[in-house]
Amino acid sequence: MNHPRHQLDEALLTPVRLSLMAALAEANNADFATLRELLDVADSPLSKAISHLQAIGYLRVEKRTLGGRARTWVAATGDGRRALAAHVAALQAITGGRPG
Amino acid sequence: MESERMDDHDALRAVATVRRRAAGRQRPLDWIGLWWAVFLGGYVTLFTVVLAADDPDIQVLNAIALPPIIIAGALLEGARARSGIRRQERAGFFVAMAIAVAVVLVAIGVTMFGEPPWWWPVVTGPLIGLLMGALPAARLLRSRGERTVWGAETLSRTGAVASVALAGFLGFSAAAGAFGHPVITMVVLTIVVLVAVASLVASSSRWGLESIGASWARRQWIGFALTVLVLYGGALPVTAASAHPLVAVAYGLAVAAPLALSALPRRDR
């Protein structure tokens, strides 16, 4: 059970969820349209990824209005940031720290 | 796509790529943050000069210099909304803020109750600028090489009209303050308070300051920066010379011009 693979987080094994957490770790708090552009994904997979990560407490979602238009903002929680850091550390241990 | 798994090397590459893109996306905010630091430094310099001068004729400078500071806070919030990113500042930012506030309080205390050396106002403002500008400058250096995404340059009609109105207000408050008349000074101070209240109450409405900031691209931010530069740069000489009404009007027009011009529609090239 000491192999770093056991430290990988199940919730971050899919590309969209992992990229979403990585974007929010850098940006802290981003709106839906910006995340869609940063991750280069369609609305549906992004919505599913946000719902999943929100359900396990890695993300927080809120609506804000500007100029009469509501926008959805997503932020990483402390648990989410720690989970991403642990997941990336495990990936680096497995790969020897190189993206390949 | 949402459920497919990634190779470990691909996963690390994806994390690095997304982080770089997110950092590049924040570069406009960091440039604005750097400008804000220079702007705050300029304001504190002007404020300490006025305080040290102990001359009632130039106390009105504080009334002239205050509106852009109040306005810029709400405009910056709009810029964050436009960029689609709101940074939750970390400990370093709050430490810099606490030191900056302490420096300002010490500066006020020394200037009001002590005998500050002549260089005191010259040092205090730039020190505030350095404190507030260090973090955005470091972030810009860290993300250098990434594309800076400012977004569409086209300004909406509402944004253009509101920006010209804002330019007119800043020009008016500068010109009114430069007259140096006690009644006019009172009017300017009243407007300052009204702007502060209005910007807090209605900042996210369609015509609010936050919405104006959200509509601005690089061109309008440069226009606003030049407007503030003219306003702060000209405030002391114009006020100290007990300006002729024509000079005061010219000063107001010079203040309003850069922002107003930046909001005008561009001709297709």
C-alpha cells in the first residue's frame, strides 16, 4: 500500500475534473464561461464535473449578478486544493516528476 | 469525456498547461493591479503634501484627489468580473496591506503632530506604491511569456455613454476644485460623498461603476490612467496658483479628455 498510486484521488482521475481543479488552484475563483474557455470543453461535461466536485466538497458554487445578468462562479475549497496538491504529488512520484 | 481516465504523464502535462493558461488569463488584472499601486502611491504623495503644507487654499486638493480613488475601487471590481477570475488574496497581500495602512497612519501622525522632514511626502507615496505593486509585479514576472488576454476592444453603447459621463464628472470635479472658492469646495465635497454612496449602492446595476469597469478593455483603462495622471499631476500647480477660471476650465477639459476619447467608437481600419 506504499506505492504512490494509492495516493491518487479517485475524483481527480478524469481529465475534466483534474483540469478544473488545476485551473481553480491557480485562479481561485472563476466563472463558468471562463472555465469552459480555459479547459476547452463543452457545457455538459463541465457542468457534470462541477456537480461531482461540489458534491464531495472540493468546489463551491455561487451566482452573482452584474448589469442585470446572473453568472455562475466556481471556487476551490481548502479540501479541494489539498486534494489536488496530494494528487499532483502522487503523479510526480509515479512519473519521477516529469510530464513525459 | 468526463469519465475517461488519463495517462499519468498526460495528467501532469494537463495540470501544467491549465495553470499556465489561467495565469495568462490573470495578466490584465495584474497590469491593472500594478497601475492601481502607482495610483495609490500618487494619491498618498498628494495627500501628505497637502497635509504638510497646512495651507487652507490647497486643502481642496483632497476633494479633487478623492473621487478617482473611490471610483477606481468599483471599476476594479468590474475588471475582475470581466476577466472571469476573482483572486482570493493570500497572506502576502494582507501583510502588504497592513504595512501600507500602518505607513499611512504614521505619515498622518508625523505630519499633523510632528515636524516631518521635507522628503517625508516624497518617500511615503512611493513606499505605498512599492508595497502594493510588489505582488502584481511578481505575478507578471512569473507569468511572462503567457499571452495576455484583454478581451474584445469594442465598447457597448451603454459602456461608452457611461464612460464619457464619468470623464465629464472627473473633469468637472477637477475644474470646480481648482477654482478654490469656499462654496465651490463645499459643492465638490458634497459630490464626493454622493459618488461614494452611489458607487456602493448601485455599483453592479447596468449603469453602475462596476458595470462600466466590466465593459472596459485595455484602451479605456489607458484612458482612465491618463485622466488620473493629468488630474494628479496638475492638481498642485493649478490649485497653488489660485487658478484663473479659464485655467480651471482648461484643466477640467484636460482631465476629462483622455477617458472620453478612449470611449469614442474606433474607425474601422
